Amino acid sequence: MEIIISFCIFLIITTFVYSRVGFTNIFSSYRLWFQDGYWVNYNIVEALAWIAKAAVILPGLIWQKEIWELHLVTLFTSALLIWVSERKLLPTMVAFNTLWIGLSTVIIVRNIL
């Protein structure tokens, strides 16, 4: 039942936001993934960082399992993302990835010691 309710809420919120932004704008944004020249070093690192973070978060949300070893990957990708982000040096992204480096470090140390 939780999954159904969560999915319905997700669908309502996403549909509302997408309609306010414009479905055409949203789909144009998604189409960038398939355009030549999009997959440059920064965008590749960003995609890997998001995949790594999702791999850490989703098992915890779905199965209440922590795969702490994945924090080694998120530690690396968060640091790399700050380093390669000269073109998109947004303060929220830098702060978020700095926070994630701290979180990953705490979890790695907790599991190693």
C-alpha cells in the first residue's frame, strides 16, 4: 500500500511541476542526453555521481539495507564533481557535494573501524 500511495503522490507532484514548467521544455531537456556533444567530461562525472548516490539511497529506502562500500564511489564522484565543475560552479552543487563527501567519510570510517 505504501508503494501505491507514494507512487500516486510522486505522479501528482511531478505532473504538476512538469505542467508548470511546460512538458515541451521538460522533454527538450531530457532530449539533451541523446545529442552529440552532451556527454563531455563534466556531464559524464555528474551522471556517474547521481547513479552512485541513487545506488546508496535506494536500497536503504526500499529494503532498509545500507551498502556502505558504495560510499567509496560517492566519495570519489562527489570530489571529482566539484573538481570538474568549473563550467557549472553553482554554490548549491558545491555545498551538496561537500556535504556528501562528509557523509561518505563518516560512513566509511564507521564501517572500517
